[in-house]
Amino acid sequence: MMPEQPEEPVEIEITPELDLHTFQPREVSSLLEDYLLACWQKSITKVRIIHGKGSGALRIGVHEKLARMSVVAAITWPASADTGGWGATWVQLQKPTENKDLSESSRHQR
């Protein structure tokens, strides 16, 4: 039997859409935080999170995490039917400003 190889980090292109289907549930919390902060730093202020419909457990976890992130201004769920309906959530991020650094505050509860 071959020894288990450590997994290599996956580099994700920063776009206004994050599809969580390819990630393990244990990865989602830190992924959301890092991804949305990277979006904010690139001045991407509207992001669609695709969590799927399923049992709703992933959506609930995503919404709980979003509620604790200071970089998040608002969430809209369900998305419109043409953008994912119950399987997606739109996230409005705070607008970046020269005086505002959310890199630290995004890691704290609101």
C-alpha cells in the first residue's frame, strides 16, 4: 500500500462566482473567508455563492459564516431562478475604501 500523499493546495481564480460543489464541507468556512476577502481586495463587491439545494446543511453553514463576516454587507437568498434559485446565494460586500482594511476585521464576529 502506498503512503498517503499530502494534498496540494488548490489555487482558485478570483471571480464573482464561487461554486462550493468541488470542496469538502470542512474546507468551506475558511474558503469563504479567504475568497470573499480576496474579492473585496479586487473590488469585486457582488459574489454568487453556489451551495446547491441538497439537504440545506451546506447553505445553512454558509449563511451562518456570512453573518459573522464584517466584509459582508448583505445576502440575498434564494437567488433568482435564472441565477440558481434555492441553490445559490448572492453576497454584497462592503465597498472598498482607502481608509478601510477589512483583512483583520473580517476574521472577527460582527
